[in-house]
Amino acid sequence: MKNDTIAAISTAVTNSGIGIIRVSGEQAISVVDRIYRSKDSKKKLSLQPSHTIHYGFIMDGEEVIDEVLVSLMRAPKSYTTEDVVEINCHGGIYSLRRVLDTVIRHGARPAEPGEFTKRAFLNGRIDLSQAEAVIDVINAKNEFALKSSLSQLKGSVHEKIVCQRGKLLEELAFIEAALDDPEHISLDGYEGKLEQETEQILREIQALIRSADNGHIIKEGIQTVILGKPNAGKSSVLNALLQEERAIVTEVAGTTRDVLEAAFSLDGILLNLVDTAGIRATEDLVEKIGVEKAKEKAEQADLVIYVVDSSTEPDENDREIMNFLTEKKAIILLNKSDLPPVTTVETIEKMTGKAFPVLAVSAKEQKGLDLLEKQIQEMFYDGEVSFNDEIYITNARQKEALIRAEDSLKKVLLSIENQMPEDFFSIDLMDAYASLGEIIGESVGEDLVNEIFAKFCMGK
């Protein structure tokens, strides 16, 4: 039930210096009061002011379970807007579980995953976009993902969506008022104003949709696949970027038979590097499977790094790879630049027919890789890797809602163009309003809310 008092371990369940048990609900203070004993045995938590910390012990009858600090936060000034008590214990797994068991036996129930944040949402402290940002902060894999999630947690997406919904509501209210009272409110010439306003809102929504591509990269990292023929130096490039011998490198062509994945941080950007089997025609069953996996990974990639052995002539295998690159973001590395060149930039440009960035490098001598890193930055962040105040949509659910709003606004413009009755404007404007409302948690079903919070960790 919504008003139940809930409890859970809110820190990692592992041996550590400190562990925290969070309790929230109408009976949170009285539940902990039953098991808390202050050092002088006289202090009752129920009589203490909000936002204070108290030193004492958690007791199971007359047995001392742990020495603790208890934080007291009274409603509504707490994370859930309910009474919240946090018990700061020693971080041993056994002692934490003993304290939690004692809390539950004295009136609380175990919290479900994400239930504290769910209560914060249901009680109006945060909206659904901010709630989703909470789990993104926890799961952030790099500096940019963390900053983007914190920005959304502070309400950047909320403010943008509320602003656009406010504009839509103004138009809806005007149309409805004019239809109800045509003698005093005229719709003559209104289509022109509505068209201007709708186009402006549409542009802002489309900008948010476009940001989802960068948002995905910020959140999940750049899925980067290294392609090339056998013995072109793909594994050497991987090792050089990672600054460790992660992949086996030999003079034998076809050493890499399977995909090898590793994460690499480039000035705060996460690159999910995938080294693949060399692309070539082969009758070897194992190698053939590796080649198919390489092509599959490349299809899914945000970026392909195509490694060419510049000391040899291109062949049919190179042509096959280059044909594949026409639909991808790619950087071409002319590797083995320490050897006399046979394949040049001009050779590559002639074969691809498309202007890809082409860099001469030597993975063996670790030369030119700084140019590769700079090129990646330029391709994905316009040459400057720095977080700004731009809003990024990093959530697939939010992007889908924006796309539905976009479709509805396009229908409004089409109705204006076709000189349809004003009722048609209202229907599609309301659909756009509702779609945007789904982002911040209005007009969403209980099943969706439960699904979102089920993805949270226990105790958050």
C-alpha cells in the first residue's frame, strides 16, 4: 500500500566502512524509535526536530546489534516527502541484514526495487523524467553521461516540456473558447497565427529528437568497431589505444577469430571498442563465423575504424569493406606508415568515392593515434569535447513520446494547409499535449510506471 512504511539497504551489500538502511513512511520514526537507544537511554527520536543526526545503538530486545548514527528527516522535506529515517551502520553484510530484519519485525516491510523514488514521483516531488535521471546517474559510465543525467535530474527536460505543453494549452484553450462563444471570440485569420506557433514548437521538439543520437552516445558510449583484412593491424590499434596488450598480435594472418570488446575513455567520452576477425573470403569454418560476427557488429556500430595495411595493394576484400562503409560514419587508418607506402590517401579516395577522414598511423610505433583521437572528437562533438547546457534526450521512452508529438503537430499543419475545421486542430494539438505529458509522467498508466521503477536497484 502507498502509506506502508518501507525499509531497505540503500548502499551496496558488501563489506564496507559504512552501510545505510533507509526507512520511509508514516510510521518510519516510531518504527525506528522501538529499536533505537541513545547513549543516555533517554532520547526519543519522535521528540527530535527534523534534519538532525543522533548517536546510539540499534537493539534487538536487550541485545546490541550495532552502534549507529540515525538521520531524521520529517515530511515533507525528505526524498520521498514522507517521514524518512536513515540508519548509518557499520558496513558488514551480516550486521546490515540484522538491522534491516529488526526494522522489518518492528513494523516496516521490505521495499520494492525503486520504491523510494517511486514514492517521490507519486508524491509530486519529482516528475517521471527526473525519476529516470536518478537511475541514469547511478548507471553513468563517463563524465558526460553523469553531467547530462544530473542536468535532467535538476529539471532541464521537465522545464522544456512544461514550456511546450503550456504553449499548446494556450492554443487549445483559445480554440475551445472561440467555438463555445463565436459571437465574442473570432477565429478569423487564426490559422496563420496557429501555423507559426505550431512550427516553432515543432522545431523545438525536433531538436530534442535529434539530440537523442548524441544522448545515446553520451549515455552508452560510442560503439566503435575496428574492421580490416587479416594482418592489417587491427589488434595492434586496439592495444595501442588501450595502452595494454589486450589482443594477441602475431605475424600470422587470421589470429583474431572472434570479437574482442573493451571500453576506452577518451577525454570523458566512452568508446566501446570492438576488435573483429579480419574480413576475407575463407573456407575455414571457425574463421568464417568470425567474419560474419565482424560484419554483424559493424552493422550496429556508431563508428567504424577501418584499418588498411598501407604497405600492400588493396584487393577484393578491401573493396568489399569500402562498399559497406558508404552508409556508415567511418575513419580510415593507413596503418604501418613506418613501412614504404603502397596504398595512399589518393588510392583510398579513388576506391571509396566518398570523403572519409584518412589518417596515416603506425600502431606498432604508436604514431598518429593522437590524430585518431582528435578525429573522433571532431566527428561526434564538432571538434570540442565539452559539456554545455544543451538538453540531451538519453531515454528511448522519452524519444518515442517526442516522435508521437512531432507526428501530431505535423497533422495540425496539414489540417491548416487543407483548410480543415478548427475541431481537427484541437484533436491533434491535444494528442501532442498528451504525448509530451507522458515524458514527465502525466497521462501514463500504472503498468508503465511499475515497469520503469522495477529497473531500479533496491533501496533507491
